[in-house]
Amino acid sequence: MISNPEKAIRKLSWPLTISLLITALYNLIDGFWASGLGLGNLAGIEYITPLFLGIVGISKGLKIGVASAISKYIGNDDKKKADNAAAHAIILAIIISLFLTITLLLFMHYLLISMKIGKNIHAAQLYGNIIFLGSILFIIPHVIEGIFISEGNSKRIMYLIILSSILNLILDPFFAYTLNLGVRGIAEASVLSLVPANLMIIYLFYIKKDTYLRPTLTNFKLDYNIIKDILKVGIPSSLDIICEAVGLAVLIFLIGMVLSNQALTNEISIHKLGFNIITLGSIFVTGISTTLVSIIATNVGAKSKKNINKIYKYSIKLCLIISILIFLIIFIFSEEISTLLAYNIHNPAFFEEVNEFLYFIGIILVFQGISEPCIASFEGLGNGFLALLQRIFKQIFIISISYFFIIVIDSDVDFVHIGIILGELLIALISYRWSKIKLSNINFDNENNNVDT
């Protein structure tokens, strides 16, 4: 990560990207099989998405915080502290998982009612109860992924996630249709498919013991500085997806203000299927950006300003090229993609709406190709709060513009898409300029190895 950071980002990002891609397939697979159960069930899953994004956000935040902290210790040649940080990470993951499970199960009903969910509440609660009970099975692999990224061994978690996704692909139709469990079966399949991966993690760390880092109780010694290093990046990184979840919930609420119950169900279903594809398309940029956090943190530990600036520029170029290519693929093949997404629905009008959504909204991938590596550079430097601030700005832009179009001037609900596009464009311009200024002003504090920008 220090001698050749460009090679490191290519080597480490592709297994992580595949892991993220396979993880994103969970939503796509669930959505595909749920669509065959009716648009009400598909919409019910989408209403749970903002709440599930809270789990994803905290998982991602912990992963990035752990990767950043441990990478810094490894870059500073402090193996003992890196082992201790890995142990802290797993204990934090367990505590947070239990807290999230209890909180979401207690308040899910009231949160769903606040989104004006209507007749879809039963499907949403049925799906959400099972997913939230399995929170720990989603969170632990993300934290372990952060540990593996920090030690330069991201392939292992990739194999585990591939295993889980293959199981999910098999179990979803079996539980939903063969056992006739419906949307409940889709949720149960998603949770059960994660069990083997979590068991394999236990085997690798505590039975086979062939990992570089040793997150064991014997290596654990409570250190509030380690917790601080993890959380100062982890909390803002978690909050950025939670902020996205809140933004999504607000958009659903705005759409619900202007549409009837059936029209709302159709619109939410279109968003569910369309954004599953956009999420898949953004995975490559997310993988590179997440890897960038760890590589910059390692070079912060080594105090290499030259490498930090070099890998920052390389990452933006790589992300932009990839995001343009993916946008063109979605743009050109939107009809074929829509046909696959709407395969179980048998509704020509619905197919056309999904096609128009993809055709129009895909451009945001290009803007994310600029903004994501720029924001990741702040996280790698330990400036998690500034990264979060940019995520908050994006949601404010999207919600404000959408509100103006569909509420203030009473435009068609499709103008929400314009709000999303303009919000992504504005944050891309802001984050690019801000990150360039930040990186040009890096100074290292030689006494405590922190970066002062």
C-alpha cells in the first residue's frame, strides 16, 4: 500500500468490488422474486429499505472505521495495536447489532406508519421482523471485511459473500414459492443464507488461525484511543448512509402526498427495481472508494503526502472511466434490463415506466464517479465529519429540489428524478473542489502521527 499505491488499489479493490456486487444482488434477487408475489409485496420490501439502510450504514461505517484505524497502525508498524483494534471491532459489532435489533423491532411499526404505507404495512412488517432479527449476521461480515482490507487480504471475504449470495439465490424461490411462505420466505432465505459465512469467519479466526491479525480476547485490552480512531471515521461513515436512508424516507413521504394508494404502490415498486440496477452500477466506484480509504490511511501512518495525492488522482480517473462505461451500458440496454426486472409482473405499462426511469436516472453514476473517491479521501485522512457533511448536503439538495418541483409548483412526480440528478451533480462539483484544496494543504504532526489539514 506504501511502495506502489496504484497497484494496491487495483489489487485490493476488485475482490471488494465483487463482494459488494454480490451483496447488492441480495436486494435484486429479493426484489425479483417478490415482484412475482405482487406489487404490494415488492412495495412492502421497499418501505423496509430505508430502515435496512440504517443497518447497512452502520455496517459500512464500522467497516471503514476499522479499515482506516487498523491500516494506520499497520502503516506505523504497530502489530500489537492492530490486533487489539481488530478485537475491539468485533466486540463493537456485537454490541451495536444487539442494540439495533431491539430498537428496530420496537419502533418499526411507528416508522412505517409515518411513511404513509397504507395497505402494504403487513408485507413490510413481515419482511422487516425477520431481517432485523438477523441484523448481527449482516453486520459481522462487514466488520470482518474491514479487518481483511486493512491487512491486504480482501479475497477471503469475497468468497464468503459469493457463497451467501448463491445460497440466497437458491433459497429465495424455494422458501417463497415451494414452501409457499411468500414475502416471509424471502426474508428467511436472506437471513439463513448468511449463516455459513459467519460460521466460516469463526473458523478462520479462531480455529484455523491463519490470518495476519488476531482479534482474540487475549489480544484485547480496552483502549479508548482505539475506539476513538474507529468511531471518528466510522460514525460519520455510518451516518452518511443513514442520512441517505432518511432522504429516501422523505422522498417516499413526498411522493405519498401527491399520489393515490395504488399509484403510490406502483411508483415505489419502480423505484425499488430501478435503483437496484443503479446500486449495482455504482458498486465498482464504491469498491475503489472504500479501498482508497484504507490506502490513504496507511500512507497517513507512513507520512507519505506524495503517495496520498498520487492515489487520489488515480482513483478519480479510474472511477470516472468506469462510471461512464456503466452509464452507457444502462443507457443503451435499458429496455433489455427493464424486461428482466419486470419479468414477473406482466404489465406493459409498468415495464415502460421502469425503462424510462433507467434511461433517465443512469447519469447519476457519472456524478458519483467523481464525488465518491473525493469524499473517501476525507475518510482516509480521518476527516469523517467533513465526509458526512457532504453526504448531508447531497440529501438536502435532492429533497429541496424535489419538494420545489412536486409540491411548490405542483409538477409531475417524475420531477423527483430531476431532484436526484441535480443533487448528485452539485455534490460532485463541491466534493471535487473541496478535496483538492484539502489534500494540497496536508501537514503531518510528527509527534503523534496524526494528519493536520
